[in-house]
Amino acid sequence: MLAIKLPKDIEDRLEALAAETGRPKDEHALEAILDYLDDIEDRVLAQQRSARLKSGKDTAVSISALKKEHGLAD
């Protein structure tokens, strides 16, 4: 269980959104947190991948090479 105290202006916006959409505040908050986590996790993976590429531990393949390999039009 997570309990957070929001600044009044954010709480007011969340309440207004809930009233406008007919969805509870906690659904909006959960959706926002999930979107944020997805973004942060993607960023971390991209940074890790970039570091592996820069260090030579991984290699990159161009999209045109992938298309050619799989017989797809360019």
C-alpha cells in the first residue's frame, strides 16, 4: 500500500479530472504511475544498451539489413 500527500494544486487537478471522466482518482493516479514506470524502465534499458554498444559488448544492426535478411521490401 502506498499513501502519498499531493500538493493542493495537483490534488485539485486530479479531483477535477475524476469528476470530468467519472473515473476514481486512484485509477488516474495508477495509470499515471504505470506510464511513468514504463518510461523510466525504457530509458534505463536504452542507457544500458547504449553503454553496451559503446563498450563493444553488443553490436547494432541497421533496419535495412534486418529487412534484407528477412526478405522485406526496403
